[in-house]
Amino acid sequence: MSNETLATATTAAAEALRQWAAAALQSRSVGKRDAELVARCLVQTSLWGIDTHGIARLPHYLRRLGRGSIEARPELKLERTGPATASVDGGHGLGMVVCDFAMDQAIQCAEEAGAGIVGCYHSSHCGAIGLYGRQAAARGMIGIAFTHSDAFVAPHNGRRAFLGTNPICIAVPSAEGQPVCLDTATSTIPFNRVMNARREGETLPPDVAIDADGEMSTNADAASALLPFAEHKGYALGFMIDVLCGLLNGMAFGPHITAMYDDLDARRNLGSLMIAIDPRRFFGGDRLADEVARMAAEARAMPARPGTEVMAPGDPEYRTERARLRAGIPIEPGLAAEIRDWSAQLGIEPPPMSLAS
């Protein structure tokens, strides 16, 4: 990649980024439907302001596709193991393709049996876990999604990485339209934020990462492990998510998982767990979306500390989405250089970028 960077920040329109990302993926032999799905997921994630998992991750996927550790055209294999359960062999494909398919199968199970639980194996990085909970909520279901990763996070009181950032999403339908949605890693920050900081030459917030000696560090290049959020609570939750995603699906856990960024030739062999629940099978289900909207509205009306406001889960992402649809998605200088370099390498036009206002 070129070392060239822009002196000032730029923005790009969501649709232009979607078209560029889809073209880039298709140039790596990804099928049109899958390329458009992944491009849409990445750009939607950037619209939500989750830049750690948005369009900035596409260069990494392109590298792995080029090295063959991600299959461009995987053969997804579904095994229905019961009325409400199934397993999906992801064929080492793009994680967004695998998890989108798995959640769709969970929704189908829930439509038939009231709930659906689908495990994935032989998958890869699936992006923002909130994509899949919202996928279920958009079809009237409660969506719960988990995934795991290689070791980036130290256990509580530990000095070395042991668990992944192991995120969780719970999304519930709301009569307001957008679902109320929890989407959080079990670490203080996602490790991709460290990668973005390294690319842009930025420092990390205090008290989120430790160096190789186990000491607190804000130096992104020196960061060896992240800390779990809420100390022992985040550690325990991350531990159990690794059980549900890794061990339950016959995959490895934490330190035994192929490193995302260090070994681009090796399969990731990641697991995920997708759950859909039909609220109509419960006593309050018929009124759930209305009551969720009422609960969210009452929360927003609560008194707040000076200079702050109370929001419902998911509100910050939806607010950022509205702003970025108007003003464009910010493209950091290092990422802009990567986009130009990949465009030249793949023989496609880069998306138009404008100076940020």
C-alpha cells in the first residue's frame, strides 16, 4: 500500500461507497448478490458511526480473499437439527454472508416453532453484530446474536490477551420504526479501534489497553491487549460468549483461534450464534412493539445531568445515520489512501470524496 495520505479529512456518500465496495468485492470473484450484501452491511455500519466495523474493514477482507483464507464463493451447508435449531457450515466464506444466512434460517425456525437458534461454524469476521439482531427485528422478531474472535482481551486481573472482544446484540421491534438495539463488545473498545488508530497515527483513550508488560498504555502500536468492560462482569460475559460461539459450534476459543491480522493465509474458523424469538408466542407479544416505543420515550424524557441527555439503546447510531446521510461518511486520511490504492490495484474507479465541512 502507498504511504500517501490526505492532509485533511474527507467524506463520501453512502451510495458511492456501496457501489465501490461491491465492485471491489466482485473483482475478487465474490458473487454479485454476496458482494452487494457485504457492501450494504459495511456502509450501513459506517452510517451508524461504528467506524471500527464499517467500510474501513473492507481492505482486510480484500487481502484475505486474495490470499484464499476467505472463500469468495462458499458453499453454505444447512443442517436442521430440530424444529427450532440448526447448524450452518459457512464454508470459510465472508462472515456477513454466513451470519445473514444463519439469522434468516433462525427467523424461519421462529416463524414455525416460536424460536430459532442457529449456530455457525467455519466462518470469518462478520462485522458489526448489530446487523443481525436488527435483521430479525425488521421481520417482527426479537433478535439475539453473538460472535467471537481471536484473543485481544485480557481476563479480569490478567496481563495477557485470552478472549476475543466477543460482542452481543439484542434487538427488539419498536412501533417507532427503528428497533431498540443493544450492540456492544465485551471489551472496553473494539480491537479494530486500535487498528484504526495505528493506521491514522492516533492515541488510544486511557485505561482501555495494556502493553506487552501488562501496563496501561495509550500507544496504539504498543497495545498488546484490551481490558474487559466493567472488570469481572465483561470478562465473564465474554467467556460465556466464547463457549456459545466457539465450543458449542465445534470451533476453538480465544488464544487458539487464527489471528485476524497476523496470519492472512490461514482460515479463521470462527463461530457465531443467531437467535430469533417470535414475540407473539408470549402474553405481551401482541403489544410488544408499542410498549417498547413507550418505554424508550419515557427513558428519553428522564432528567439528565447538565449537558447530557438520556437516550434509548440504538439512538446514538440512528442519530449518526441521519447526520451522515446528509453530510457524508467521514473517510480518515489513511483509509482514503487505502481506498485509492485498492482502486488502482483492482482496476476500478474510487468513490468520489469531498473535503469535510
